[in-house]
Amino acid sequence: MKNSSASVMQMAEKRWGRWLFLLSVLLVGVFLSLQVSIDDNALDLLPDGQVKGDLHLLQRLGLVDRIFITLSIEKPAANDTEKLKKSVTRLGRLLRESSSFSLVMDKLEPGYESSLYTMFSPWLPVLMERDDLAAVEKKLTPDALDRAMEKLFTLLNSPAGIAVKKQVRSDPLGLTGLLLNKLNHLRSEFSMRLVDGFFMSSDSSHALVLAESIFSLTDSKNAEKIETELKTLFKKSLESGVTAEIIGTLPHTLANSRTIQHDLKRLLPLATFLLLFLLAVTLRDIRVVPVLGVVFMAALPAIGVTSLVFGHVSGLALGFGIVLLGIGVDFSIHLFLALGEEGERSGQLRALRRPVLFAWLTTATVLAVLLFSGVPSHRQMATLALVGVSLAVLFSWLVIPEIVPREKSRKQEKRRKKVLLSARLTPFVKKGLLVLWGLLLVAGLTAWPQLHYNGDLRVLDAPDRHVIAAEKHFRDIWGAKGDEAFIVSAGKNLDIALENNSMVYTFLKEHGIGPFQSLAPLLPGRKIQRENVKQWQQFWNEKRPEFDRVFLEAAAKYGFSESAFTPFFHTLEGEPGLLQPEKIEKSPLRSMAASMIRSPGRTEGGRSSDFLVMTTVSLQGGNLQVLQDWTESNPDVTLLANRIWRTEVEQSLRRDMMILCLAAGCAVVFLVGLQFRRFDGMLAVLAPVLSALSAMSVFCFLTGVELNMMHLIMGIMVIGLSVDYGIFVVCARREKQYATTSKAVSICAASSLIGFGVLAFAAHPALHALGITVLVGIGTAWPVALLVSPTLLEFGEQRH
């Protein structure tokens, strides 16, 4: 009696310890979940390495974080253009006063034309290139000089003559105009015109303002903050009747983040309800609530651990958390059915130990493979799922035996007589199933080489109708930009960076590549400036003194004295200094120059980065390949282009996923071989996996769907899920320990289809890809596991 009491006491202590452990883990999970930072960053979708490095370079140049604001008056009246200018002026001032923006381009300051003329006049010798000198030579003929003096005489005798007298004396031939033509290389491809310094559309009913955020706009939190601030600034600055519209990274980041959040809020409750309904209908037992509760108990710590590891959790990873509802509940269902309907408890626990262990091991191994992915979002998803599934198995083993009654009923005795569904099939039907299965595998093998992988991240973009409409409106007003490339010249100091940028400029001119946007014609490197001065001096040494005689004769003809143009001759004879970047920074062009030059920042290792100078090139014909070949041989110059990124992303992800899929497949085959050893058993276990992969290949081929990274990551997940079905079915067939496997596998598959499948109705393309892939894969693996796997095992046993 004492021994019995002691045994009861020990069991009670074990139960209390078990529940205390579960409660502790749950409380820790709740605490960690409350600290979770949800952060959707587009960079998490990029593979590590060169591709992400290029995007970081674009961020340093400000291209990723630029905001294009179009101010519009829909029905402009006589005075509305002034309203538009006032709105631009106020908005520009408020943007510059804000601490959130580092660069603002709203207009050029008043009198910018004369300021530019005055600024560039002294620098003729350092900025005149060989082509410019050829144009100068045409101005030196007697006829050309005579026409020039006649024009100056007329100008000086007009009302404007007093204002331009000094300018005429220092540059009677209008040579500075040749330099001002170089301003065309600063123009973007947008169709705009300057009106009093404002960037206006052709009908003057729209104005363009450019601002650059100091925060990364690929981060949804930063995007929310900037959007809120911009709305406030619009209210303060815009006149009545003037509206503002934004395009750029900002609206895309917000649209994606909000779409994911909307999907999660809508689909997570739906998945939970459908899963609870499924369990209630199939199990018809109030204890289905804790069966499902085990998954939620595991999900909270899993989310918390993921946040601790990565510092934040992305919306896509949380979307992947819905997957836990479909995966984690599988183990609870197998335990619940086996213990509740199979009879003797300890025997069933022993019988389940092996399939549960190997099913968890294969799933965990597949998820662990994803931890080696080069894409941060993949690693987040894998961590969350791996921790969640592992905890779900542990919690199921601790909780389910406690909630299933220990007494057997007559109803349970009857249920023990159930057999696997495949056992009821005739030999003819079984052979037919194998033929159909073989045809499916052949179709999958045939379709697989025909599939195309799309590495362009835009396929995972989810712009809403407002974003699409705003971008169309922008193109209608300012014109559509063509495909562009960005050539980035780096240097340890600005002089070196400018030298490299001048090298880029020279290459583009010599090879006729363009149009392009470059600072090099107005701010060349020191080496180029010295060469220009040398060419200038050689040119004038050859032309004088013949030029002096002809020039002074033409001047005297129109009444000009010999000393009238003394400043001009001093320019020809003087020894000019070099043009420093500070001159540009103090000119009306400072904002344009700032958009092309970047000072050093700090790298992730804490080291100072290089100065950067950017040139933008319009890609036409085979320009890209020419640029790519040239930049590869110049280590201080980097070529950035969407076509290159797309290729690099595609190749990187394809290589990454192929390696991971191969690793996952090898790991699964190894584990299955370790457990079942014989070929027929291994084939039976792997049959659902092969079928799921074949079905997904055929589906994508028939629907013309291009594979993206989400299809591939879910393909790996389907491998882990499908093999679990095969393991449970084959164990049930071989060991003859329990006969509820068909029902359990069916409920598990249905729960996975719910957990994953609801994502097929997501608005976000990434989540939609998750759902549709699993619907096809698991939808095929389920019947194959129930019908084909036992049949393969049976035919294998007959041969032996």
C-alpha cells in the first residue's frame, strides 16, 4: 500500500513538474513575443554578397531613398502658376529645415543664369576640352570676328548694355557659352523646363521636387515615419487647389508592408477557425482545443527566439508562422488518435516514439538546411519554423498523454479493427495506381527542365492601385525614363574619385555611349584640368599674334578702343589655377552636384568608406555589355544596372536553392535509409515527396508560372512535410501497432492544406506563392501516402 501511495505521489510530482515546465516556457514565450520588433525590410529578400553590396552602394548614393514629389494644379487658371511656385518654395524650405532629409532639390536660386556665367568665366582654360577648342577656332576667322563685334556693338547700345558691359569685356567671343552647354550633361531624362528656376512641366501645371531621406526607406518603420512627416509638411506648405503625389521606394515599401499585415490579420484567424473546425468535425472531442493549443504554445516562444536571434521579425516570417499551424499540429494529432483509439497507452507511446522521432528529425533537418541560405528572410523563416516545430513535438509529447482518457471504451475497441485504406483495394486497382504514379513522375521529370526561374524581386512586389496610378501619372507628366545604368567612381579622397569619374566620362565620349548625366564636364579631375590648360596654352600660342591683329582691327571698325578687351587678353595670357569642388558647392548647381557626390560613411566594420561620384547612363543597344567589359577591368569603377542585378540575383538564388534542395534531399534520403534500410521501404517513404515535387513541376509548367524564391523555399518545406506522411504510413504498415494512421495522416494533410492553403488567398505575391505551392504539393502527397506508399511496400514484401 505504501509503495502504491509512493508511486501515485511520484506520478503527481511528475505531472506538476511537467505542467510547471510548460507554463514557464509559455510565459517566457509571451514575454519575448511582447518584445518582438516587426520590421519589413526589402534587403532581407536579397541574397548576401555582391547583389546586396550593390544595393547598399545605391543607398549610399541616395538613389534608393529618394522621393519624387509632383505638385499639381489640375485646372490651372491665370494666377495658379504663382500658387504652384509658392507651394514649391514653402515645401522646399520645410524639407530643408527637417532633420529627416539630407538633400532637397526644389528650384535654382534667382539669378542663377548670371551666377553661372560669372562663376565659369575664369575657368575657361581648365574646362575647355579638345572638342571645345575646335569650336573656338571657328570663332577666330575674320568674318566670324566681324560678326561678333557687330553683335556686341548692338548689344552695348541697347538698354541691356549696361548690365552686360563687364561680361562683354571679359568674354567678347562668348566662349563661356560653350561651357554652359556642358550643363546639358547635368540634365536628367525627365521632360521638364526651368521657369524662374522651378522644375516645371511643359504646361506649367506641375512642378517637381526631389528629396532624399536620411533613413532607409526599404524599412517599413522608417517609411511610416517619413510618410507621416510628409503629410504634415504638405498641409503646411500647399496652397489651396495644389495637390502632392509621391513616387519612389517609399510608397512601394508601405504598400508591401500594409498588404502583408492585412493578409496576416485576415488569414491567421481564418486558418485558426478552419483548423479548429476540421479537428472538431474529424475528432468530435472537446479535447481538440488543447491539441490545437499546443501549436500556439510553441509559436509564441518560436517568434520570440527568432526576434532575439535576428533583432527583428519580418512580416514574411510571421506569415510563415501560419505554416506552424499546419506542421506543428501533425504530431499532436498522431498522438491523440493513437492514444485515444488504439488502446494500451505505454505500448502505443513506444510504438509512436520511432515514427515521431524520425518525422521530427526529417522536418527539422530540412528546416536546418534553410539556415544556410544566403537570403536573410529564408533564415528567419527557417529559425521560426525549426524552433516552433521542435517545441510543438516536445509539448505534444508532454500534453497529449495527459488529456487522453486512460480507459478504453467499446467504441475504441471497434476502432482498433480499422485497417489502412490501401488494404481494401483490389490488386488490379493497386497496379493501376502504380501506373498513374509512374506517369506523374515521368511528367514531373519532363516538365522540370522546361521551367523558368525569375530572380527579379519585382515579382514579389505588391504595389496597390494608388501606387500604380501615381507612377502612371508621373510618367504622363515627366516622361518615362528608359533603362539606366549607374557607374560609380570611388576614391580614398575626392580628387581620386573625380579623376576616376573623368576617366568614365572620357570612355563614354570616345565610344559614343549616351545620353548620360555626369559632373565630369564641369568638375573634371586634376589630371584632366592640367591637360586642358596645356591644350589651351598650345592653342593660343599657335593662334597669336595673328589673332590679336585681326581681332583688334574688327574691334576698331565698330569703335572699340584697344584697351576695351584687356580682361579677355589677361585670361588668354594668365596661368589659371585648378577648379576646386568648393566652387561648385557654392554655386547654384550645389544640389545637383550633391546628388552625384557622396562623402565617406562608415562601413559595417567601422572603417571609413570611399568618396563616390556617380554617372548615369541611358542604356541603348549593346551599351551594357560594353560598359560591363570595361568596368570589370577597372577596379575603382562599379557598374550598377537593373539587368545585371536581375541576372546576379537569379544566378545567386538559383545556385543557393539548388544546393539547399540537393542538401535537403540528400539528408532526407540518408535519414530514411538509416531508418528503413531496404529499398522498398525507402521508396515507399519517399513516394509522397517525389509525387509532390512532380505535381508542382507539372502545375507550374501548365500554368506558365515562373518560379521565384518563395516557390523554391516552399518546395523544400514540402519535402519535409511529405516525407513525414510516408514515415507514419510505412511504420503503421510494417509494425502493425496501430490502425488510425490513415485518419491521422488525412487530418494532418488537411491541416497543412489549411495552414498553408489560406495563403493562396493572400494579396501579397510572396505569401500567395507560399500557399499555392503547398496546395499542389501536399494535395498530391496526401493520397499518394495513403494509397501508393503501402502498395509499394506490399509489392516489395511479395518479392522478398
